[in-house]
Amino acid sequence: MFEPASLIVGLEIGTSKICAAVGEINAAGAVNLIGLGQSRSRGVRKGEIADAPLAEEDVRNAIVEAEQMADVEIRSVYLGVTGGHIRGFNNRGVHPVVSADREIAEEDVQDVIKNAKAINLPAQNHVVHAIRQHFLVDGQDGIENPVGMFGARVEVDVHVVHGNFNRLQNPIRTVKSLQLEVEAIVFNGLASALALLTPEQKELGALVIDIGGGTTDYAVYADGTIKHTGVLAIGGDHVSNDLAYGLKVPLGRAEQLKIEHGAALLDSACGVSVSGRAALGAGVTPQAESIKGKTITLSNELGLTLKTINLEHLRRIMSLRLEEIFQLIGQDLEQAGLLDYLRSGIFVCGGGSRIPQIEKLGEKVFELPVSLGKASSISGLKSALDQPEFATAIGLVKYGSFIQHQKKSGRASLTDGIKTTLSQIFRLG
């Protein structure tokens, strides 16, 4: 059994699955993934708790499975949060330097950060993250640390993620009801980005899109820091609902059709010629090339034919909903002026990223390279690290490892210290 202090557990309470990832910090400070537990999620809707007893039971099952695989006792978790109530925005703090020689001191830095965090939010809202981006001194941009510089005015930009306090408390209460402590809550989109992006990709600019069952979380990095976050209350379950409605089949059957026959593109929609598809190689499935006029026969338990489904119709329904998700994100980033900053491209993860040809659809909408995200800078269970649906849980482990490292080094023994390290985590992670 490992000492509790060396263990980091990330817990994602998702709409379609609950996932607990166990990481161990070795002597060198590196994180090794040693356990993974999963359970079907029944008490969560659009990323938020809708049936507390059911959610509690499913969380317990995932935790027990993770404990058994890692051979540890889990006492605390880093908890991922999402939901349509979560918002992200950038805020700037300003502070006049009043010393006689105009040299900027550490106290000036702390004051300007404090001013940036003085945000006028609705009373019912709670700040989940306030992440420092960069400083300005007398209008000079892009300064990492202004201490020791001369100036009359120091400013700092922070990215703030906030949400409804009561709705954030529901998953925390579910976890605590199992006698587990919540070390911290982390926005799922940031956790996924932390798992997938390298420092180089953050510097060049990248968008991470996590397509879950009930929500789609996204985060934009550029110039090495977080620039933008967002949540859409649309996910893979909406694709299933569309299929159930459009094909007039039960929801369970629609989910099965999505998994077994679904794709994000039609031949005609992807706009790729036959020769082009050949050049793309493994990126195009044989089924995608031969769906014209193809049908799927649905039978009952006795083998009697119930219904015939047109495969092209099925995929058109899926493609339209997935394209809508990408377009909504694209519109948001266009308004934020960030589309030109994604020089590393776009990385998709979450269960929805398993839909065949999702990358091709993303490339068509964004006109940028899109690839399936894989966890980086963490070792251990390769079967989990290569799976994009585990990105959030792995990112939570990585987040926790930074916090633990700071605590051990004595730099985050106080609450303010921990908050200061958040900027380092989301910049350098």
C-alpha cells in the first residue's frame, strides 16, 4: 500500500460515465498512472448531478474499481466540474506604483493580482479559477515578472472561470457523502488541456475540445497561457437523441446505432474525392465509402424485421449535430479573436471524439488541423493514456501532482500560495 501523500486521484463525474484515475508521484516527482476505475453514470444530466443517490452509487463503484486496480485506499480526490452555468472571461487589474524610486516590488505584484481578482460577479456565483496570464508595465505587454522593473503603473490580465455556487456544491457533496475529501475542484476543459497539450503547443496556440455525453468543454491556449474557456450544454447524448427522434427508434437503439454504424461525415459532405480518400488512407473508413443506398435492418428478439434504416440518413443526422457543436465553438472563438492563434491546431478528446471521421469534420469546419488528443508527460497505464475519453481524469491527476509538489516544497503551504501556483500549472503544465 502506498502512503496517501504520494497518491493523486482525479475524479470525473460525467454524464455517461464516471472515471477515477489514480496517480503515484515517484521519488523524482514524476506521475505514474497506476489505477483506473469506471462506472456507468445514471444520476448526471448535462454534466450536473440530477439524482444524488444514483450518482453516489456510481461514484462509489468507480472509486472501488480504481482502489482495487491500484491496490490503494482512496481518501481524497481532485474533482472535475462542468455544466452550462460555468463561464470564463478575461479581466485586467491595475495598480499604481507609489514608491519614490518607481521600482516595482513584490507587494505591488500582489496588489495588482488582488485587484484583478476583485470581480463583480452575481452573489450566487463562485470563482473556480483566477489564472494569471501576463503583466504590463506602463503599457509594455508580455512581461512574466515585473519585480525589479521601473514603472508608474503595473497591470495584470487574469482568466477567470466561475460558476453557480450551489450547482458546484452538488458534486462536492456527492463525493463527501462517501467519506472522501475534495482537495480542489477543476474545470474539466482545463484538466483535459493539461493532460493533452505540451508546453510547445501551448506556446504556439491550441484549442482542446472535450466532447462528453452531456456537455462539450473547450479551452484555448496561446502564448503559453490560457486565453479562453467555454462550455456547451450539448454532447454525444444529443446525437443519440437526434437519432432516436429522426429515425423513430427507442433511445437505447439509437445509442447502439450511433456506436455501431455512426460517423461524423457523409461521402458527399466531406467533399473528398475518391482519389483524395485513397490519399488519406486510414483516416477514411471503408464504411464511409460505400454507404450510398446501404440500409440497416433492425430486428426484434425473435429475429423478426422491425425497421429498415437508411445509413446515409443516419449519418446525416449525426453530422449535422456534430457540425453544430463545432460551429458554435468556432463562432465563440471568432468573437474572442482567437481563431488565428491556433497554430498547433485542434485536439479533440472525450467519448464523443471516438466517432469515426470526427477529425475530418473538425477540419472542414475550422479549416485547421484536427487530431485525437493523447495524454502527454505522464507515464503508467498505456491503455488509459492513449484513450481520449480519459483525458479529464488524467488531467486532474496532473493538476493534483503540481499542487502536491508545491506543498512539499513549502511554496504553497498557505491558501494564497496555492492560488499563485495555479498560473504556473496552467502555463507550464
